[in-house]
Amino acid sequence: MSKKTAAALAGALMLFASSAFAQAAWPNKTIRLVAPYPPGGQTDVVSRYFAEKLSGVLGQQVIVDNKPGANGMVGMEIVKNLPGDGYTFVYVNSSMMCINPYVYKKIPYDGFKDFMPVTQHGLAPLAMVVPPSLGVKSVKDFVAWANERKGKVNFASFGNGSSSHIWGEMLNQAEKLDMTHVPYKGAGPAVQDTVAGHIPMTIQDLAASGGAIAGGKLTPLAVTSAQRWPRLPDVPTFEEAGYKINLTGWNGVMAPAGTPKEIVERVSAEIRKLVQTPEGKEKLLDMGLIATGTTPAEMTEIMQTGCAAWGDAVKRAGVVPE
């Protein structure tokens, strides 16, 4: 072997050893969890819970970085363009991964190519809520109220193309209510305006609306899950209210493409352990989620098989891609 070849081989071995050591030493600096919605909604509160718990088990601080805008697309594009070095993750939901491709003609990321699934950690049913001042107690009551004001009623969502939007439009189409959709930059602002009476109805995540429901500031009419929400046993599902629609959103965590598999598997395992404990399950219920906890491969399967159903829902809702 020539001296030149030996030197090149030695250099390659040193580079490999250095890379292996860097991966073995992970994490050795702050980790960022991007939340693509503003503070106050489910994405934000669950992200902060995960950040606190993961900081403890990983030995490095995990910080939440809110990057709201365009139903999550602003945050997703930011993360897509960051290196897959194990120091950036992004909180995602079915709106960003399964609905956006059907309601926007062009989105700045490919959910399957630009990201690596970490875990789907919870199912996220929504609740249809109205301010008590409206005086309605059921979906049927609201439909009658809206029919008397056809063409003059607004409903809020936490973003154009979100599951909140799609559910509202499906009700709108089913009952021919001619309601106007008002998209907000997150669940928190939409719920605040509904509580204040500026918006008569919204279908929102239970993290953002749960406190107002418990405090009597919002009246829940129905939930979007297949079963009744454990914390609201007297509130019917939409199916029980007469609407044969069964679509429940989900929340998850992903990493930029190229993130080392070992790091993805480690973060996935830590989140699964967290959400599957009795404490974790109760905490997620408090934040509007039914705990699941999947492997990266299982999350990939969920996206590959489940996103088409949201595409069908978009068509039924009459949403035209923009």
C-alpha cells in the first residue's frame, strides 16, 4: 500500500470515527422542537409538555420554537430546510400532513420525502362549540338557528385547510347553511373570539376549548371522534347527532430528512414511554388527546393509508384548492 493510499485510508477512518463519536455523544447541545402554530393551542401546549419531559431524560434542554403561519406550512418549510442532525424536530398534525396537499395547489414541502416520522402520539378529536349566549344546546338547534340567518353566519377554524375547517365545511354542505369560513392563525385566537361572541361557532381542539367549556364560557354540541370524549360524557358524537362522518385527526412528531435513524428511534421511544404511562395518558387527555404512541414505521403506515380519507373529506366539504 502506498503512503498516499495509507494516508487517505487513515483520514477516512478518522472521519468515520469522528462521525460515530458525534452520534454516540448525542445530544450535546440544545434541541429545538418547532411548533408551527401560535401559543395557546394544542400544538403549543403539548410541545411544551414534551419539551419539559424530554429535557429530563435526554440530559439536554429541549426548547419550543413557535413558527406559526399558513396552517403550519411556515414552520414545516423552516424545518425542511434545516440539517437532519438530530437537533431539530417538528410537531405535526393530520392537517399539515394529510389535508394541506388537497387544499393548496402548491405547498413548500413533501410530507413523505422531506421528513422522517418519529411517532404519532395521540388522536385529536375536535368539539363543536358555541357561546352560551347563542342559546343552542345541540347541533340540531344550531342548524335551525343558522338556517334562520342563512348567508349571515360565520364559523371559525384554526387555519384554512385545517381539520377544523374541513369539519365546519362538511356540516355547512350537509345542511346547506351557507356559512362563511373565517380562518384564524391558530386555535387559541379562534376560541377567544368565540368566547367573546364575535364568532357564533367553531369546531376546535379540546386543548384550546376545554378550559372555556369547563368554565361555562362555551357550550359543546358534539365531538368528532367515534366515541364520546371521556371528559365530556354527556356530549354526543357527530354520528350520534345524525352525521355519518368518522374522521379523527392526530398529532405527531417528525424530523428533517437525513436525521440519523438511531436518534429518531431514541426520541420515538422516549415519547412513547411518556405518553403510555398512566400519568402521560391523563396529561394528554387534559390537552385534548387520546394517547397512542407509535414507532416511526407505524406512523409512516398511518400516513400512507389514512391521508386519502382526508382527501375524500375535502371533496365532500366542497373546498376548492387555492
